[in-house]
Amino acid sequence: MNNSIKVPMGQKIAFGIGMLANQMFPAILGIFMVVLIEDLNFSGWMWSFVFLFPRIFDAITDPIMGFISDNTKSKWGRRRQYVMIGGIIMGLAYIFMWQLFKEDDLQYNFWYFFLWSLVFYLGLTIYSVPYVAMGYEMSDDFHERTNIMAIAQWIGQWAWVIAPLFWIIMYDQDWFPSADVAVRELAIWVAIPCTIFALVPAIFIESKSTENEDLEPLNRANIGHSLVKIFVSFLEAFKIKEFRKLCGATFLIFNAFNTVAALTFFVIVYKLFNGDAGASGIWVSMFGCIGALGTTFIVIPTVAWMSRKFGKKKAFMMAQSISLVGYVMLYFLFIPGKPWMYIIALPFFSFGIGSLFTIMMSMTADVIDLDEVNTGKRREGIFGAIYWWMVKVGFGIAGALSGVIITYVGFNSDLATIDQQGAVDSLHAFFCFFPMGGTILAMLVMRNYDITEERAKETSRLLEVSRAQKNK
């Protein structure tokens, strides 16, 4: 761990470029997924299945990867080699999973996509768990951790600025004859630069050798013992009530948001443009682009300032309160024939999801210090895996719920809007009020979170004493 207060800017940027890959792959994946229903005729249950089960698989492998990463003895350290291997697997699998052809049998396309998505999520686990742990290790300082995560999220947020532009390209016949052709080719152009971005932290972030450290042996003979250790680590992590709160609040906000994010295309096209995807022009893309730009230039700098000024917990509460205003505004500002009206709500709406990981990842690093005081072990990989386990399982549930909502309201993209106005209005209501409910519950969960700056400094002092005694 870097014990200096200031981490070199080059190291922060290298970490942030990795975050761009970590967010670009799923950001564009979420957009491409619409093609499965709109162009390849996947049913609602197929949509739910390919959303849910690969992410459950991913969530099972995450804690195993966290344990492996925490206990790797290598001259390259505990993380870098896995970041490199995982980044390459992600890129290759991303290309192959989207080689879908409309003329092929529906069942074939379904199983082909499903199986390749498992390979992609395995690569994502191998990459993201040690990558996130790298960020937790970069500084001991309470506020510097927020700065590291703010810069990483600022760079990573550009994924959400760029990704919505793919709506324009996919459904513009001057670019591609159909959206299924578009995703086959665009997947290649997404995967190559994103793989390069993913490798940057492995190449440039400093890491010390762990060859002489006292770590759990990673060998065939120790498999059973290691699995027990993983289970014990889970239990020990969840004994820390502050960590339970971080996981629970993130689960509620991120996954309530993502449940309805998959509905964005349908809500805008069918609510504002009577089901005419061509007439919707840039407005589907604008929703994501402007929201992400607001996050990049307004939300992240503002939240970083609020965190320094008021503390991390108050910054979280203030940001989520602003987002509630945005959700209410979106309900009233989705007006047919006046698509530009929704832009007014986006800066407020963006405070919810836009502030989440900047604050929560910084808070998780504080919890990891607390765990070391309690156990004497340094387990960034395990804590990162558990935290993102909550995100990924929830994301899978969110994707499944998207399909359930589509089925529940009776929405059918083959019907004219006039024949299903009630279904479209219900989708719009879910779009605005479902994430509001998740946000309110998350704020209730976090109301008693109590790692303040003073407590974090005291924890750091205890760690310094403990480490000095170990080194005598």
C-alpha cells in the first residue's frame, strides 16, 4: 500500500483508464442487448435469462478470484497479471458473443449468445476483482481515496457519454442495413480499444513483489481449505455493519436504476415518438450522453467537494436527495412532441447513479482498514469481490426484472403505440418511480453509517502501530 498522502497523477490516470474499460464494456453491452428483442426476436424470458444467469455465474467466481488475488505470490505483485489476462479474455469474448445472424435459428442464437456471455463474464471477473483491489491499495489517506475514485469515475464516465451514440449508428441505415449487422461489426471496434484500456493499469500501476509474504498457499492440495477460507472471509466481512450498509445501499440504488435503464429506448421511442425508432433521431442517445456529461462535469466534481466539506456520508445523502428531484421531474417532462423538455431534469437525475461509486468505493477502502485492525489481514480483493458481487448479482436481477416489467405491462414492440398506450404509460411510470423507491430505501440503510474522518484517522493510527510492531 502507498502510505503517502498524495498519489502521483499518472498513477491515478492509469487507474482511471482501466475504469474506462471496466465501464465501456457493460455500457455498450446494455445498448446492444436491445437488438436481442427488437431485431432477433428474443422473448421476454430469454432476455431475463441471458441477463440473469451469466451474472450469477460471474458473482460466484468473484469471491474465488478475490481470494486468489489476495494470496498470489509473484514478483509482479498480487494483481497485475490477472488484470492483463482478464482484459484479453474480455475483449475476445465480447467480439464472439455478438456474432449473431438473424437468419439463424432463434434457439441457436439464444444458446450461442448465452454461452459466449459466460466466457465474457469470466474474463470480467478475472479483470475487475484485482483491478478494483488495486484502487483500494493506492492510498491510506481518507480524502486522497476519494480523489483517486473521483478521477477514476471521471474518466470511466466517458463510457456513458460515448455509449449512447451507438443508438444513432445502430439504427441509421446509412451506416448499417440493420441493427444485427451493426452489433456484429461494432463489437470488434468496441473490443479492441477497450482491451487496450484494460491493460493500462497492469502495465503502469506500481506493484511490489509478494514472493516473500506470508500468504495462503494456492495449490491443488489446499483447494478445500481455500474454499473454507473464502466462506470465512465472507462472514468476517459481513460482520462489519458499515460494510453491510455500503453493499445494501449500492445494491438498492444501482440495481433499481439498471432495472429501468434497459427500458430507456422503449420509453423514449414509444412515449415521445409513437414507436417510430427512426423519428426518434438523436433523442435516445441524447438522454444517455447529456446525463453522462452532467455526471462528468457537474456531479463528480461537486460530490468530491461535498465529501471534503461535509464528509462522505452527508455527501451521499445530499447527492441522492437531488436525484429524487430529478426522477420526479422526468415523470412530468416526458412530453410527446417535446423531447427536449427531459433535458431539464437530467442534471438532477444524474446525481444518483453518478455519485454512487465515487463515494462508495472510497468508503469501502476505509472499511478495509477497519477489517485489518480487527483481523490483522489485508484483503482488498475479497472486499472488492464481495462489494461487486452485490452489484453484479443485483445487475442480473435488474436485467431479469426489466423483462418481467415488459411482460407485466403487456408491452409488445410489434404493436402500434395507439394499441398499447396503457402499457407505454406504465413503462414510463416504472422508469421514474422504481429507482426512486430504491434510492429512498438506500438512504434509510445509510442513515446510521458512522465511519467519520476522525474515526478513519484513528483506524490509520492503530494500523501504523500494528504494522510497526510486526516489522520489529
